[in-house]
Amino acid sequence: MALSMLFGRLRARKAQLALAVRGTVAATAAFAIASALHLMLPLWAVLTSLIVTQGSVGRSLKATRDYMFGTIGGAIYGGAITVLIPHSGELQLLGMLILAVTPLAFIAALNPSLNAATVTAVIVLLVPTMGHLDPVGSAVDRVFEVAVGAFTGLAVSFLVLPSRAHVQIRSAAGRLMELIAAALTELLAGLSRGRDNDALHRIQDGIGAALVELNATGAEAERERSARLSSGADTGPLLRTILRLRHDVVMIGRASVVPLPSELQARLAGPVAKVSEAIASYLRGCAGSLRAGTHPPPIWPVHVAVNSYAEQVAMVRSERLTRGLPADAAERFFALGFSLDQMRQNLVDLERVVAEWSDAPPRAKKEPAGTEESTDTAGA
């Protein structure tokens, strides 16, 4: 039983295990290659291989590019200072160190991808002094050491349990859609019972972290596509659609700051609950479809629920039940209807995007009669 639980936990961490295996293989291979080439400091080849071995091929590509550019720039600058400026004592060496670090540290502050330049310049400057070596030879060795480590790590990322960002984005986007569904459910439930602010804050924090992860993974996926290392749907429409859904949740949150007045709750609690259930279920269904590479679930329940809510709002207005609302409450009430209809339109876009990510053959779109999208906005 304990063994099966252990294997279950390991399977749940298979991405992390794969990264650990790639890092081990990269470090071992880099040390073997650096030793075979009789490089001065195989340590830098090993460290570089670990730095560029990332969680996805796209991230490894970026790390390799950044580290190589920074290393070459730092080696040229550090080598030039060492050769062109005479120095003999510790005080002069200190002045050269300041001259080497200050401009490169400033450049790295402006462009963090060049952080390796500062480290490389310091190594090129100090290693020859400590070991009485040729400065130019030290700079060349440093570049070769980093090149061996970088290209070894990149090759391992391609060949050993490779992980594509284009695959990872499915999981990241699915998790974000589930968080949006949870936030929407909590917000709409608050219209009748009040909000659980602690739960809502936890969900909102999760959405923020998931958005950062999704955008980073999307950039890596596009890097892979540009290098023709992966194929599939463009990540742009998916990211933009999910971001719009996130904005819809923010607008719904602003419109549902306080519960509805009791007379409106009695009329709208049922339609609101159906809208919440339909949209949340559709978002979770799309998350599962995106992960599995299947077609999105039918969207007609969302149309039915939002249209039913709009019809009930129209009846409430015709009975003049909104006449006595304070101005701010009336504004929130009508903003809620607009936001729900806007979310419905963005879910239609999500249906199209998830279908583009599907690995299954296209299917004909069929919806039950009477579920066509209303041209009237909810709450109009």
C-alpha cells in the first residue's frame, strides 16, 4: 500500500523527475566532454549544462542563447581590460575589477538576460592572476567551457525525456480556466449569501500566479514554434481569450460587491444559480478537453442559462422592481447583466480556440433548436 502511494506521488511529479534526470545526464555528459577536451576548468561546463537544462525545450533555448551571449560579451570585455590595461599590484587589480564589474552590472540590470557577462568578465580578470595564466587563453577557455556546457545541456533537453512547452501550456491553461470557474461560482453565490472573502482572495491569488505561469509558458511555446521544434495551434488566441475571461470575472466581481436586495433575490436567485453552474461547468469541460486534445463540450447550456437570466431581468424591469434601487445598486445590477453577456461571447471564442487545439477530426456544430444566442444583451 505504501509502495503504491509512493509510485502514485512519483507519477504526479513526473515532470519534475524528468527534469532531474535531464540535469543529471547533462552534468555527467558535460564533465566527460570537458575532460576529454582537456579544458582548464570542467566545473564551468558542468554548471552551465545545469543552468541551460530547463523544464521545457523552449526555456532551454532561451537559457542557452542568453548564457552564450553573456559569456562571449563578458569574455571579450574582460579579456580586453586585462590585456590593454597594465596592472601589477592588488590596488591596480581592484581598480580593474571595478572597471570590469560596474558597466556590465549596469547592462545586466537593464537586461537581465546578460547576467552571465559580469560573472565571465570577473573570471577572465581574476583567474589568470591567481593561476599566472595567459589572459587571452583564459578568456578563450572560458568561452569553450561554457559552450560545451550550453550545447550539452541543450542536446540533452532535446533527446532525454524532452518536454515541450506547447504541451505544458495545455495543463497551465486548463488550471487557469478551473480557477476562473471557481472564482465565478464564489462571486455569483455572493449575490444571495454574501462573499467568503478569504476563499475569494485565495482563488484570486491563484489566478494571478497561474496567469504569470501561462504567459511564461506561452512565450516558450512560441519560441519552440519559431525554431520549428514543435507544431500545433498558435498560442496567441488561447492566451488572449483566457485573459478576456479573467477580465470578465473582475467586472462581475465589481458588480457583485454586495448581495442583491431581498425582492430581487427571490426572483433572480434561480437564474443566477443556473448561469453559475452552466458557465463553471463549461469552463471545467474546456479545461479537460484542452488537456486531452478533444473537442470542447457543447456550449448551448451557457446560451440557455444566460438568455433565461436576461428574460427574468426583463420581467423584473417590466414590473418596475428596480425603480427603488439606489443609484449605485442599480448600476451594479445592470453591469452584472452586461458582464455575463460579455463572458458568454468570450466563451464562444473559447469554444473555437479549444477546437483549434483539438487533435480529433473537426466535427459539425449542432445545437438544439431554440438555443441560438440572443442578440439582446443580458440585463438590457
